[in-house]
Amino acid sequence: MPIRVHDVVNHDASLVSRKAWSDPHLYELEKRGIFGHAWLFLAHTSQLPNLGDFVQAYMCETPIIVTHGNDGNIHALINSCSHRGLPVCRADRGNAKSFVCPYHNWNYSVEGSLQAIPQEQHLEGRTDRSLLGLKRVPRVEQWNGMIFGSFDEEIEPLDDYLGDMRWYLDAFFGRFPKGIEFIGSPQRWVIDANWKLPVENQLGDVNHGPFLHAAVIPPEANAEVFELGRSVVTAPGHGATFRLMPEGAPLEQVAWGFEGMASLLAPEVHDYLREVQARAIESVGPLRSRMKGLTYGVFPNLSFLWSNTAFKVSHPRGPGKVEYWSWSVVPADAPDAFKRILRGNHTAFFGPGGILEQEDSEAWTQQRIGSEIDFADDRPYYYGLGLNEEKPDPELPGLVGVTANEFYARNFFLRWRDALAAVEDEA
Ligand code: FES
Ligand SMILES: [Fe+2]
């Protein structure tokens, strides 16, 4: 008998079975119940400025090509030939006139329609090509340059799905008059871990910082998180952590960009960062100008590390493997020298060999092993820290708690449980 979803997460999600991280049947339910029905992050418009530009993406395990069509629209196409299923695009990104499958050279437009079947020149009949284009992702929408796709034709609009997370995301995006840009291709690597632990880690688990990262993160930075840190859940599975700096705090203590990097920055970069912060009261308002971000998560598998400007997607590859993608993100109007420093900072801390990334991924791998051990099924993981201590806030949207409160993870697992339960009795 397959395990029942309501036996995996208890009523308030204070207990979550180890099976959630290791069971192949639950993994299949995740694919259908979550990845078949959510908005999934694909790319950023700064990666596709010209007609014919494309980048690769994934929706769970399904390979996607995101293209800027000659019709001016953004398209998301499943990267699999209608003839025998080969990927028709092998490059991570580029500019294409068409996609040609390597096996028999069927030729597809960048908007996905099938344009030519070379074998037909030797045949009498003509195939109806209109139904043989690359399969399209049925819903594609953008918010603030972030492109998302969904396999669910009936899903709510992206704006509604993101809801109040937009207010928090804009606390960063809204600071820069020309927005942000993604640099180059993402760094991609595979970790022997379940996809949900990187997500949980960045949805709100800043509490491991002083412990797992004790050698790297200075004590005063940790003290700032304990004293001024806030954790917010805008909707189950969406969350943000940040420090709300005191009113009147010196500019350099609040400003994004100085943290840990001040000595690397040339004087003109200091001037740029001060200027961004000085403008923040107007651009994002007095409250959000005091926000010094830590980590964000958007259900199900997108995260954003504000201090190191990393966008990450945790792509499942089975219950025990994750393919992690990480993009370096920079303000579009920043000086070039600063963009290079930011990219180096992203890689040094959160690239595949990044010092914090290595510590995290070792923990995630050990958790995966812990989730597979025998004779421990009666010991679910404890998610009860701070149970019911979170509250609405007069100023901040969502439920708000201290960062030690694990309500971000409980809310994630309640949404996870309901999404899986909705499909568990389907044939
Ligand atoms: S598999 Fe693509 S053309 Fe035959
Ligand atoms: Fe970490």
C-alpha cells in the first residue's frame, strides 16, 4: 500500500515524516500535484533582449526552451522533438533562426511550429505539420521581467499567485531605476539531496547561519539577525526574511551591497550604493527602505538570496537528487566594475564551489541520508519551533514572526500536503 499523504504531515505540520524526503510514490505525487499546477520560474527578460534569443529552463524534470519569438512574444516550448523525442536545442542560450533536431533534421521555428520535414522530398504524401510543433507550455506570464510558466491551463494569474510576495520582491527590484539583469547562464550542479531542503533553507531558515556557517559569518552579523530579523509568510510556501533596520540607522548599515564586501569596493561603487539607498525612501517607501534582505522563497522552488544577489531554482531529479541552478543578478544600472564584483561574490559564496553553498549542500546531503535510514520511521522530523507565535503585523503584509520560528516551513508543508492529497486518488 502506498503511504497516504495525511500520514506524512500532521494537522499543524509540526511533524513531517522522513518519507516526505525519500519516498518514490510521494515524489510522483509531487510532480503531478505541485509541478503540474504551480507557476514555475523560467527566466528573466534581460536574458532575451533580441528576437530569436533563447535560454534553456526546466519545469521539474521537463526540459524547456524559452524563446523571444519573431512575433515579439515570449514562448515556452518543451525541448523534445515530435518525431522521436530528442532535444532539438542543445545550447544553454543563444540566438536562433530555427531549431533543427539532430536525428532526422526536422526543423522548428523559434515560436515552436514545425516548418520542415526533410524526408518529405522523397515521399508523395504531405504530413499535416500543424499538430506537430513543439509542445507549448500552456500558460506563460511575466512579473517585473521574471518569466514563469505553468502546465495548468486553469491556474490563477501570476500576479494573484505571487500576491503580497510582490511587495517584498519589489523592496529589492524597486530600488534600481533600470531594474535588475541576470548575468550569463546560470551555474548548474547536482546535489545528492531532496529538492525541498534547499527550498526550506532559503524560505526562512536563517537560523542555521550562526551554527553551520560559524567559521564564515561574523558574530556581529548573526547578532543583527537575532535582534532585527523578521520572518514573513505572505501565503503558504511564499516567504521572506530580512532585517528591519532602526529608523535613523546610518546609511551604510542599511544599504544593500556593503555587507561583507565594503573593502572590495572602489570609491565610486560606495557612492553608487549610498545613492541607491538615499533614493530608496522615494522608490520603495520609508518602511521598505529599512529592509535589509536575507532570503526569499516563492512556492514551490524559487529562491532569492538578497545579500549575495543569487536567484536559485531547485529542480527535482528524483527523491534523492536535485539539480540546482543559480543565477547572478545585478542592478542593470550599476557600474560594470561593481557587476563583476557581484558576480564574483555570488560564485564565491553560492556558486557550486561557494563556501556557504558547500556547507549547506553537505548538510542537505546528510539530511537525505537521514531520511532513508531504517528503523526510524516512527521518528518524524520536528517542525514545531515557535508554534502559533507568528502574528499579523500592522505594517508588514502576511504573518510575521522572529526568525527562529519555523512557521515558514510548517506553511510550506501544509500547502505541500494539500497539493499532493488533491491528486493522490487520481488514477
Ligand atoms: S527525432 Fe527529431 S527529427 Fe527524428
Ligand atoms: Fe546556509
